[in-house]
Amino acid sequence: LLITAAPAAACVTAAAHVGGLRASDEAGNYEYYRTVAPNLVEMIVDLGGGLKTEHLLAHGVYLVDVYDTENGAVLADTRYVTGDNVSVDAMPLPTPNSEWVANVTMGTSSGTFPEEQTHTWGARAEVELSGCNYTTIPGTIRYESDGDWFVEDMLYLPALGIGVLTAFTDEISGRTDYPRLMSLEALVN
């Protein structure tokens, strides 16, 4: 299977999900996105050396499943999955200046546990990527369970149906800002 970048003649659209799209940041890291089912987007972060983190995201933002792989094999004790008590169809598309709180059941190799997820979306903003302007909706998702918490900041790009993480904060490590998103390109098989 040969995957190459499409010509840069046009701005990337949600149609790129068929063959996939690649987002790159200022540090040279890549994330790959593609639609795998209605309202479900697969995001793969290539960590190098055969290591990857694979995500299944409802509407390109809500975590359904995540796990690490090495050379294609799922690594033990890395799976974190949302239970079936909240359906993908019940998860709203992000909209400006809105909030959605979900009480979900999460599963890991250690068992299941309840988790409250608070999704807060801000005002529309614009960003330029690969010479194209995209509307974004900045968002914050707070995950809390049994007093433990972490927060993900992201930019949701409605035209593409994906959210790109910009920062991670937890009670132990504090805030980590991710390198700034620099470019998007459609991939063709």
C-alpha cells in the first residue's frame, strides 16, 4: 500500500477522510486522521520506532477508544475505552460557546469506573494552515473520576470534522503545551 500526499492545489476538506489526512506540527510530528464509520474518526499518532497511539473519536473529538501499539500489536494495559452507556449519536457536534457534560463508564485492563467528562467550547476563531484559512472552535475537555482529573485543550475544525490537541494538564505534571499545528494535507492511497 503506497500512501502519498495529494497535490497542494486545494485546501483540505472533510472529503479527505476517505483516504486520510495528515496534520503536522512545528516539531515535525504527525497525526493521521480518517473516517472509519459514520461519525467515527480514527486518529493515529506516530511516535516513531514502530510505536503508535491509536484513537477512535466520535465526531473527531470525543474519545471512544485509545490504545498503544508496537509494530501493529496492541500493547498490554494501554487500552482506555468508553462504555456503551453514551451512544455516538447522543454526542453533540461541538458548537461555539457551548458545554456538554457526560457521565460515562470507562474501561481499562483493570476494570470499569465512572467518569464525568465536561466538554466546553469557546468562540469561533480563525487559523491559517498550509495557506488556507479554517474556522476553529477552541475547546477544553475535563475528565474526572474519583477525585483524579486531567484536561485536554483542543482546536475543533468544523470543516474537517476533527479536533487537534493543543495542551494536556493533570494534577501531577501540570500543563504540557503541544507543538503548534502547522499544516494539513490530504493523503491518497
